[in-house]
Amino acid sequence: MATTPASTEREKAARYAGLDAETLIRAFRIMHTARRLDDREIALKRQNRIFFQISGAGHEAVNAAAGLVLRPGYDWIYPYYRDRALCLTLGVTPYEMLLQAVGAADDPASGGRQMPSHWGSPKLHIVSASSPTGTQFVQAVGCAEASRFRGAKSQEITLVAGGDGATSEGEFWEALNAACLKQLPLVFLIEDNGYAISVPLEAQTAGGNISTLVAGFPRLFRQEVDGTDFLASYRALREAEAHCRSGQGPALVHAHVVRLYSHSLSDDERMYKTAAERKGESERDPVVTFPKFLVDEGILDRHALQLIVHDIDEEVHEAAQQALRQDPPARESAMLHLYSDRVDPTSAEFAAAPDFTGDPKTMVDLLNATLREEMRRNPEIVVFGEDVADCSREENLAEIKGKGGVFKVTAGLQIEFGPQRVFNTPLAEAAIVGRAIGMATRGMKPVAEVQFFDYIWPAMMQIRDELATVRWRSNGGFSSPVVLRVPIGGYLNGGGVYHSQCGEVEFTHIPGLRVVMPSNALDACGLLRTAIRSDDPVLFLEHKRLYREPYNRSSHPGRDFTIPFGRAKTVKTGRNLTIVTYGAVVQKALQAAMQVERINQEASIEVIDLRTLAPYDWDAVRASVEKTNRVIVAHEDTISWGYGAELAARIADELFDKLDAPVRRVGALDTWVGYHPQLENAILPQVEDLAREAERLLAY
Ligand SMILES: Cc1ncc(C[n+]2csc(CCOP(=O)(O)OP(=O)(O)O)c2C)c(N)n1
Ligand SMILES: [Mg+2]
């Protein structure tokens, strides 16, 4: 049968996955450019003109395919460090990439703050990449949730990439679970090159194939493909994209690729790969096989191919020369973009006067009221965590009252605002914080809860390496102003080791994070409102023992009542000793002060409640110590290397000549909180401990 021109065209279209010659050639250009950039960077690193290099060699085909199915500046991308060709396809230029390699101030991804290949572009929606291998997965879930939240009919999809090694991280599984539960428009792209540095697949993944392991996830559209084959990759990604864009739920594309160079320039793969294995990998090199295919198919002739290669060499050379001439970041820029330059939560703007109405309310009641009022005011606020909803089975609410948090702080919020804005999550703390980060990156205002401070640790990587770094590492390009509410502390008579922990100092040590710890209902209300209206990530620590204490209640101070961060409150004035403290110890310090003053007529003790721990009110501490000349720093947390150590050191450093006695500290014994009340009392600081130390210091 004679072939008509029309059917030839149709055959070609099918053979080339619907792509025309121009697009196929463009894909080759991108793949080749990516490789030349890697090679150029490697040469520059060897000449000590750049400081790090990690290549994408071998991953280019699936990368270019992914870039072609995404809509730049519309879809959202959480790339992996091997994704140079993906970023080139989306529109990052070779010059921009080289600016990051040289660490130039003008590097648009990070301003010279991040290593090369840590991609980021606000305008292209490439979210600033970090180095931890699995953190991106749960953030991408939050990003996809934001697309859904913004518009039920949104066509936006999010793509998150990772390696075979990264699939071993818990966050990968937490992300898959959340994405499938919510049927999110999220494509997981796993670029499986068979190695995580030197660890081969059979030592990494049970059974040796991640596709098999994820097969049980419901409604997860899966594709396993040769990622060195551009057209096969493109077909797989097109299908995954169509599945996600049409709202059918998440997809996972498992692409088998090769890592043609060592892990990075700090690694030598000849130590763990045989020559035969390396030869086998190089035979699959897409930057060789794809142009060969184009020539064999008559899409490109050899001469045209050579011209393209030559052009790219020129472009990369020019870009490198230009990048090398750019200035490095100024020394004075080191502290820029740690915090928002749009909203300053320490400013006088947040110093609102209370306008009291109603009966005194507990801390729980006022926290709940504040959340409600802020949610009414700002439709972008969402509240989620373990058990925070009234009832996940909404229909039951006709019959039952609902839970609303293990401490009831969020009670009634789901009933008022609905399950889109207030919902329970799986029991997965890294995912709770990671999802919040993803949502906040998209401009939503997540107020997430970690149920107990004792269980915050699975989220530590998200908090320290992500939440607190994203603004700084992207040089202000991205931010994640999440409020993370966390019940903390002991004095519970039975809380034991795992329901009594403090440890706030682990977080005050993190640049870029605000840490707040109110001691009473009024401050909790004003500080939570400031936290929500601020543009920085805030760890909001709620002391469990103080939730329902009658002594710290307050009438409602008004719907716009805020308290600036970094403003201490002098809860009692005095002349010859200062106790600086916060949280549950504020009341104990007051009691101790009154006890000592009753016995000792000369004693006059000032008590300062710091209220926010980062930033803290140094001016208030200094003014008080200059007046009293004696100071105790007291807290519930363990004493060694504690919050008090920093304050004591600074007082000794800056106020040495004002002191009439050594700086004293009071805190918990350096151990865990015991279950039996007698043990707990012996471990945590008590009124008597504070009174004893006050007497000793006054007598010094
Ligand atoms: C959480 C974390 N642990 C360890 C590392 C160090 N590290 C960097 S890359 C890497 C291997 C990653 O392997 P894979 O995900 O397969 O990606 P590939 O490098 O093979 O593309 C390791 C262990 C890291 N960056 N983050
Ligand atoms: Mg790998």
C-alpha cells in the first residue's frame, strides 16, 4: 500500500510523541547546554575559580522532557540538584547558573549564598532548593494544597524531584501518603541513577525497585521509564501531567537514569564502580544517543549538529567569562533577608492598647478566640495538625460536640470555618511543618500545630534547615511565614519524660526563627495575633500548665490587640535584685520575690517576664540590672547550655561593671522530668529554689 503524506506525518507524530522537529532540536540544545555547563564548571573548580560542583550528567533527557510538559511561571517546581537541564528548559539561563557557581552577588537564585545547582527562581516558580535530600517532598505537598485551596478548578500542577536515595527518607513516604489522601495535583519525579553517592540501589531500596514499593498507594498514577530516552520520558511525563492537571490525583514517574560523573567533585566513583559498569553507563549517555537519533531520523544533519554544538560552546564560554567578572556578595550583606523587610513584628505598630470587655478568660479561651478572630479577618489562614479538627467525619457533628485539639485550643474552628481551613493531618510531624512551609511559600498563612513539644523532633530538619533558612538562602526571593503552635512544659504532676519537656533553647539558637513563650492569657492573645500578622516564621510555645490557671486569666483585650516581639514586661518592680524569666517560672519568681521580701525588709526584687525569647528585650534586662546590680536568670528548662547561659554571658560581658554579685542561674536539673510528682518537683525549679538563690545573692 502506498503511504500518503498525511499518514507519514501521523506516523512521525506518533513516533516523536507529538513533538515537531523544532522542539526535538530544542530538547537537544538544552541537553547539550546542560552538559557543557557541567563541564565548564568542573574545569573552573579544578582551577579553583569556583568552590563546588555537582553535575546533572546522565539526567538530561528526562529533565528536558519534564521541562517541556511544565508551564513555566504557572506550575510550581521543587527541583533536585541534578536538575540543570530541567531548569534550563524552564528558562533559567546559562549565565544565571554560572553566577551561582562563582557565588556572585547577582546570582538570582541565592545571591551567592548557596552552592551551585541549588536552583531557585521566583519568576519561574522554581522554589529555592536546599541540600537535605528529602525535605522538598512534603513542601511540594503544601504547594499543591495551595493550588487546590486557591481554586478548586485550578490547572496548576507541582512537580517535585528526588533521587533513588532520597526515596528512603521518611518525608518521601509522608508526602506520598498526604498527596494520595488529598488527591493532590503533584508529580513525583524520581531520577533513579542507581546510586546515592556510593550506596547502590540493592543496599538502599528493599527489592531494588521503588516502583514496586509504591505500587500500593491508591490513586497514584505510576510510570516507570528509561529516563535516558528522551521520547519515552516525554510520553511518561505527559501522561502524568495530564492525570494531575485533570484533577485525578498525584503521579509518580520513576525514571531510570545514569550518573555519568562522580557524585560531586568531592567524590571519585572509581572507588566503587567497576570500569565495565562505567562503560555500560556511558553507552546510555543521552547527550550522545539523542543527537544520534536525530541524525538517523533525518531531523538534523551532521553539519547542523556541529553548528549547534559550536554555538553552545560559545555561549557557555561567554557566560562563564562574564560571570567570573561579577562581584561577590558584600560582607555587610550577611544579615540581610534573615527576617522580613516588609513587616517588623518588633515595631511600635504592634504596641496596641487593650480595650477590655467581658469576664476573665483562661489562656486556652483567649488563644481560641484569637485564632477565630484572625481567621475571620484573613481567609488565607488555615489550621491543621493532629487532632486539631472538631471531627474529621463531618456528618457526625450533628450529633457530637467535636474534639478541637487535645487541649481544645482549636475547638469549634472547623465548625465555623469548614474542613478546607481546619483539618486533621496524618501523624507525621515533618509533613505538618513541611506542608505549612509549602503553603506559606505560596502566600497562604498556615497556623499549624505540633501536638506536644516532646514530639517536635521529626520536624526539626524542616524547622532548622527549611523554615528558618528559606528567606535567607534565596536572598529574599522566597519566604515561609508559618506560625507553629506547640504546647510545651511540665509542672503537670504526672507528665513524665515525654509530656513535660522544655527545650526552647534548641530553637532560639536558630537564626531566622522567632520564638515566643507567653506566661499569661493576655500576652498569649496579643503575641499570637502579632505572630499571625507578622511575615516571619514563628515558633509559638504555649505552656500546658498555664492553659487553664485561674491566676493568669484576662478579659478579652480587643480584636486588634497585639504585643510587639522583643518587649519584656516588668511584672514586679524592685530595687536590689532582678529575676529575668519567662513561661511558668514567672509566677514562681513572683511568689519567691514576695516570700523573700516578707522575711527580709531590705529586699526589693524586680521580676521581668521576657515574653519573647528570640528576639529578646536586652534593653529591659540592661535597664533593670543597671538599677538593681544583682541578677538571676531563671527558667524551667535544664540549666547547662540553657537559655540562661546566653543571657548570663551577655550580662557578664556588657554589664560587668554594674554588677555587685555574680550572675546566678536557676533551672531544671540536667536530666529528664520524672513521672512521680516528688521526682518532678525535685527536678524542676521551685519557688523555694528561687527564694534560696535570691537570699544568697542579696547577701553576697
Ligand atoms: C538528609 C541528608 N542526608 C545526607 C545528605 C548527604 N547527601 C547528599 S546527596 C546524597 C545522596 C543522594 O542520593 P540520591 O537521592 O540517589 O541522588 P543522586 O545524588 O544519586 O542524584 C547524600 C547522602 C544530604 N544532603 N541530606
Ligand atoms: Mg541516586
